[in-house]
Amino acid sequence: MNTTLTDLKNIGNTSALWLKAIGITNKQQLQEIGTIEAYLKIQERGIKVSKVLLYTLEGALLDCHWNDIPESTKQQLCLQVEQKNLVTDEL
């Protein structure tokens, strides 16, 4: 099922536009690329985003409000982003 972006929890018009800017137009595509890669690709476009977008994307995939994501999961997401950024910086 190709659920449109704004049908997902947490995804409003602005987040949907950011996702479309990186080629994601539905839930299936977001699932395929994953939370971390989608977040990093949005950052790579020069869009200033906070960690809340990271949690928003994860919540959209989990069908829950981003604030309901366990703190341990939020910390793990941030760690994964930091690790990916370190690898990119080394290249």
C-alpha cells in the first residue's frame, strides 16, 4: 500500500515537501530508504532541521507520535546519525 506522506502520523506539508525534494513520495519509499538515510539526505540538501525531524520520520514509520518514541530509541537514532556523519566527514 502506497500511503501518501501527509497521511502518515507526524508528517505535515513542510515535512512532505522535504521528503519529496529527496525523491520520497509515499510510505513505502520512506520505509525502503529508512529514517536515518532520509534525514541525512534532507540535511544534505541544505535544509536546517532539528532532531525532531528524525523522530518524526521514525514515528511516521512506526505509526506513533514522535514524542511517544522511547528515549532509548531516540538516543539510538541520534547515535546512528552521528556515526554516519563521522564516516562521511572522513571521506
